[in-house]
Amino acid sequence: MTKTGGGSGKIGAVFKINITGSGYTNLHTFGGGANDGLWPFDSLTISGSTLYGMTEQGGVAGEGVIFKMNVQVVWVLRTGDRDL
């Protein structure tokens, strides 16, 4: 997930939430400037173990970046509850 206004610099972060909905782990805090983006937005896309997303600003031209990061993917498919 991404959070605009999150992270230590308040310009965005990418984080994951535990499957139980409790707790979270920060994966990246955006720093802005030419080497990083700021203010992530829109949805994230995952392909294999690579996560892709976008920021509104930052990068060399200051008009945003497309970022990618390697993540460990654990898929849980819930198909319904059953009374046994």
C-alpha cells in the first residue's frame, strides 16, 4: 500500500500490512528530489516478486517517477467460511 503524507518526511511511503490487519512494515520512505519520488498515488501493480507504482512529483524533471521494488509475495486466497 502507499500513503501520501506518510513516512518520516511526510512525503510518502510504501508499506505492507499483516494478513491479520494488525501492524505494518515500512518498505520505503520517499525522499523526493532527483533521486526519488514524492507523493505516491494511484494503484500498485505486482508482477512476480516486483511491485510497481507511481509518484506525483520528484525525479530528474520533477514530474514524478515510476518506481519498482522487489518484495516477498505471499498469496492467501480466502474462498469462504465453513462450519465444520
